[in-house]
Amino acid sequence: MTSGKDALADRLAHSGGGSKQWNSVAAGWARQRGYLWSVSRDVGERLVATLDPVPGETILELAAGPGDTGFEAASRIAPDGLLISTDVAPDMVATARERGRDLGLVNVEYRVVDAEATDLADRSIDGILCRWGFMLVPHPARAFEESFRVLRPGGRMAFSVWAEPDRNSWGTAIGRALLALELIERPDPDAPGPFRLGDATRVRELVLAAGFDEPVIEDVPVTWEHESFDEYWDVTSDLSFLLATALATLEPDTIDEVRSRTAESLLPYTGASGRLSIPGLTRNVLTRKR
């Protein structure tokens, strides 16, 4: 077990982080784009409705991934408005570009952009969207400050972050299994990760420290539906860098143990037919530049 732990730790430590890490799962995200949008659509549509983009505005989407949230805004700002769809991973940007082409969108620019250093002009953006991105950047405070810089006075920012990990078993089950088998160390709560900004008080403090107005924070339930545990495992293998890395590193017998423990932890969300319905909670946040 120790050798498996060492191999996994080494592979995770040398993943490169940032764009390299997200490039490595971009193909999986492209495969699961439809499923991911089915889960996140309500979150994305609420973000766009809250931001309330109007024709002629310039909207920036950070950490866009496949781009679907921003695409909801593109039609609202047409014909003269511009959506700038961005991600730190070039392969994610390519996926978004292909999806935008399939949708026939003509008022979208696609760029590889670091949320902490966008290279956009001061006060050049009317609104910012970011679904599940700020908790993944190395320095969230810098990303919020950068967002403040590029927004025009009165500009809005709508973003979502996952709530506490104990309210999101869909995203913790595999990590808990790896931890129980002593295959990973307990993660640093301040390292980039899905639940890094799970504390609403901390989110508020970061937003205010960057110069924004008092944020409005809304809890939004999210449910991850799967026909079977096998489907959950396959989907998560595509979306999760941690699981994808474990599958590429660990011995088959060890993977079977991880899988078994994960399935056991999800039994409370498994129906008699084997269908999974795993509840989660995200928080949508709206704020403005003073």
C-alpha cells in the first residue's frame, strides 16, 4: 500500500497544476459536457439571470471550461455585445470554441486567460461570470482584485463556489476512500480545490477586501443523478483529476478497494434499482464594483 501511496503522491506533486492539470482532463470534460450541463444548468442560468446582461455589454467568463454558462449570456447581449470566454487551459478553450461554433454563436471571443492576470484593460468589462472557478486558482484574493480592476464602475460580478465538503458527498466520496486507505494525505484546506471557498464568511471577506460592494449570497441545491454506481465512476473518472491520476497510477487490486469503499459511502444515496441521487450545495454570489 505504501508504494502505491508514494507513486500517487509523486504523480500528484508533479502534475504541474494550473493549465497543465486542467489540460489533462479537458478531453474528459468534453465527453461529459452534456452531463455536466444537465447538473449545472440551474446554477448557470441563475448566475446569468442575476448578472442580468443587456444588449451591447461586454461580458467576461472566467474558468469557462466548456463555456455553457457564458453562452447563456451571449444571446442576451447580442447583436452588438461581446462575450469573452476564457480558461487557463488551452484545451478547455478549444472545447468551448467548438461548442460555440456548434451553437452558431458569432459574438464570442475565446482566449487562454489566467484569472489572476487577465491582460485586459482597466475598466473594460461590464460583467463577469465564473462558475466554480475562483476556488481553483492559486490565489483567490488576486483573482478577485483582478476582476475588480477590469470591471467598469457599477459593473457586476456573478460567481458560484461549492459549499462545505460535508454537504457535497458527490465530490468527497473518492477522496475519503483514498484517505481511509492511506493512499493520500489529508488535503490542505487552503490549497486549490473544489471546497476551498466553502465558508461563506470567507467568500464575503475576500469580495469586500477586493473593493466590491456587500455581496448577495444564495444557496443553490444541486443533485448529481446517475443510473448506477458504474456510471458515477465513469463520469467522475472523466471530470476528476484526482481519480484520473489514481486510476493511472495504482494497481488494479488497490483501485478495486477504492471503488468498493466509494460505493459503500454512497449507499445512502442509492435507490433499490441502483440509481444514485447525490445531493450537493453550491453558493451563487452577486456583487458590484463601487
